Amino acid sequence: MSEIKHPAHLEEEKNPVAELQHAWDKYGKIASYVLLAVVVIVGGYFAYRNLILEPKEKQATEAMFRAEEYYREDSTRLALNGDAINAGFLKVISRYGGTKAANLAAFYAGSCYMKLGDFNNAVKYLKDFSTPVKQVQERAYGLLGDAYSEQGKKEEAADQYKKAGTYFEKDELLSPEYLFRSGYLYESMGKTQDAIAMYKLIKDKYPNTPRGAEIDKYLARLGVIQ
């Protein structure tokens, strides 16, 4: 009968308060450390954002103001390198890395290098750029296609043009143009099926555009239509 437990013992074993106290004694110190770490991380993030990132973003935007004006005025070298007083896009990129302004400066820098005929640097900066703004990202893909094309890299150019042409379908001005450039390069490389796919996209999606009006002759040349 010694194996039979007294009801009082059973009640003590099942006491949730006692079980909770036992769990806290065992894991409480670890839980406190974890909670403290979370507080430090969250607090550190907000401190970094409010005390460092946001002021840095504001400084970068202000620093880039004159460079953007030079860009609009087609003063390409001044936009890129700045003047005796104002920073150019390259300095904004190096000085304010990680900000949205520096990211946008990479797009501007790539565009400037395209105008200057420096296609290696155009590729370098355009590849570093990304934005959720579809119109701008579409243009960046297209410029990157132009840069690769100027370098004689047909495969890379065609792929970038394809990316540009399919990225923002509502753009009836640039999308069909980029699709055509992609198709034309694929055709020049003997990649007939890829070329046909690009030309068909123009025919199906942009029939009322200048490229859409003439696309049948390119499809006919590839034997798709008579």
C-alpha cells in the first residue's frame, strides 16, 4: 500500500502555482535575458533610425539637390562630379551609402555615364540601382540594355530589354520599344523562338503603337504569318 499517494500529495503535485514557480525558477533567468535582448534590439533600431538614418537621409537629399539641377540642365560632368561647392552624384553615393538618395544617385550616375559614352561605369552603377517605382525601374533596365548593347554584349542586352519591356506593361511608349529591341537582338543571334515571343507580345499587347503597326513584317520574316 506504500505506493498509494496521499490525496494531499496529489493536490500539491497538480498545483498550477507551484508548477509555474518551478518553471520560473528553472527558466526565468533565460527568459529575462531574452526579453532584455529584444528590448535592446528594438530600442537600438529606433535609435538608429531616428538619430542616424533619418538625418543622414535628409543630408543626402539636400546634398544631391544641385546635382539633380545640373542633370536637368544636361551639365553631365557637373552632375556626376559636382563643383567646388556642391557634391555630385558620385560623392553622394560614397558619402551617404545605404540611403534612398544614394540609391537614386546610382541611377543618375549610370545615366550620366551613358551620355558620356562610358558604358562600363554605366553598367556598374545601373546594376546597383533598384526601386519599387515601376517607371523608373523600367527605365533603369532599358538603360542597362543600352549599355550592354553598346559593349557588344547582345545576350545581356536582349535579356535586359526583355526585363524592361515586361516590367511595366501599362507603359505603351517604352514597353513595346524595349520588347522590339529585345526581339531584334534575339533574332540577330539566331534565337528565333525568343525573337518571335517578343514580337508576339508587341502584336498582342500594343497593336496600336508604332511598333505594333509594323510588327507583322518581322513576324512574317520569321515565318510566323504569311
